[in-house]
Amino acid sequence: MEQVAAKAGVAKSTLYRRWPSKVELAVHAVAATFDEIEIDDHGSLAADMRAGIGEAARLLRDPSTGGAYAALLAESARDPGGVGVRVRESLSTRLHALVATSVERAIDRGEIRRDMIDVDLLADVVVGSVMHRALATGEPDEAFVDGLIALLADVAYARLRREQREQRD
Amino acid sequence: MEQVAAKAGVAKSTLYRRWPSKVELAVHAVAATFDEIEIDDHGSLAADMRAGIGEAARLLRDPSTGGAYAALLAESARDPGGVGVRVRESLSTRLHALVATSVERAIDRGEIRRDMIDVDLLADVVVGSVMHRALATGEPDEAFVDGLIALLADVAYARLRREQREQRD
């Protein structure tokens, strides 16, 4: 908290008045970052997903956001009933909403059907993979983003094709 | 370190002799957990992946393993040149090897071709998604594991079908 207060140029007591603990401050900071993300309409689910994954990579590559997020996950494991619940309430719902925005648009466009996609699973796959690449195994560079997009596009292809076949039979 | 020493019933100095820091101890503990995983041959890539994802879910659901892993990712963000390199060297290589074992077997069986799969990407998708579900968004329960398997199976389906079509044309 001391470092944060010094960086922000405020007294530690000011910080503590607003965020009673480091965890509250980290939850607030990560939530504020999520709130900044704008999910523009790029005309197709593939283009929306590319923009969303690129944005997740940009955010989690930043050590302060990626590090704060990973630290919150570590604290969630230590205190699932306290920090875990705060993280779930504050961050999971935002993440779900971000992914759901693109998915709803794709359903409206007639690109996919609602029962083809599990929004929560998709959120875990996108954010989990990008975070793991950013912090554990390497850089979420363009080749990685391309690979992840190709993987999700193949899932959509397989599901649409299965539906076409079912309609034909 | 004090708590670990108490739990193990040894002097703190004994711990410090072997692992000069908490980070070294955590890297060692997570690496040892990975080394325990046995990748049995289940007869097909789908069955191998199901066993691997189930194992990842079991391990990361355990707060001590999941928490230690997330804490290492947070430290990697703080110190990419130090802790980050240790995590990459010690953990990423093990993860890659675990996924590669199943993939090599599937190639030998003739189920997939080497150029259809990016082993590093697959490792990030599996471990990242499971970790994110375990620590951020909920429980990596059976429905989640089924959903992740179905997603990867659809990727394999799409790639095999594309190859068949290319061979036909």
C-alpha cells in the first residue's frame, strides 16, 4: 500500500479509507481495467473475437494488470470463501459480460445459435490461455493470438457443419 | 517459510539451505507435482486428453497447488527476468512434455498429423482454462471438463475434415 500511496501522491490513510485492504485495491484496479474495454462491433464473430483476444493479450502482458490478476487468483486459492467470492462477484461477472456482448451480436447476425456456445467456458478459455501464455510460458504475440483464433474458428466451423448435416438428414 | 518448516517438522535453516527463497520452494513444489503426473496410454487422443484435463483440474483445484502456481505467475509478472525465467525453465518445459506425450502417441496411431497441432498452444489452452475456472470463475467440475473436451474434439474434427477435403480435391 505504501508504494501505491507514494505513486499516487496521496497519504496511506486516504487509500485505506477507500480500500480497506490490498486485495480490495487489487480487485478494484483489475475491475476498472475490465470496465475500460470497449467491445466494438467488427462485423463478424471472428473479427470481434480477434479484437477481444488482442485486448486481453495487451492487458495481461502489462505486468501490473497481469500480476495483480494472478495475485488475486493466488489469494482466492488461499481464501476461497472471502477473496474468492469477491473475485467471482466482481471480475467473473464482468468477464462473462464482455464475452457475452460479442456472442449476442453473433446470434443476432445469425452467425451462430445460442446452444452452440458456452459463454463462461469461452471466457475461461480466452482469458486463461492468454494469461498462462503471458505469465507462465512466453509472450502472447501475434502468432499465439492467430493460433488461438484459428482454434476457436475451427470449433465454430465444426458446430455449424454438424448443424447443417442434422438439418439435411 | 516458517509455516512450511513447522508443517514439515524441520528447522527453517534446513529449508533455506535447500531452497534459498520462497519462490525457489514454490517452483520446486509445483515442479514436483507435475513430475507425479503419469500420462498413461488410454487408446485415443480424446481419452488421453480427458485424463490429462481431469488431472489438471484435480491438481489446480487443490488450493495449495493452484495457489502456489498462481503466486508464481504473479511473481513472474513482477520479476520477468528472474522468477519469470525460473518458471519458464522449470515449469513450462514440463507442461510441454506432458502434452507432447499424448500428441506424439496420437501421431504414431495415425489419429492426427504433426502440423495440425501446436503443442505449446494446446498446453496454454488446457492449463490456462482449467486454472482460470478453478481460481477465478468457479469449479472445474465434470460439466466444465466435458465442455473443454468437446471444444478440443471439434478442433480435431475440423482439421481432419479439412485435410480429407484437400486430399480429395
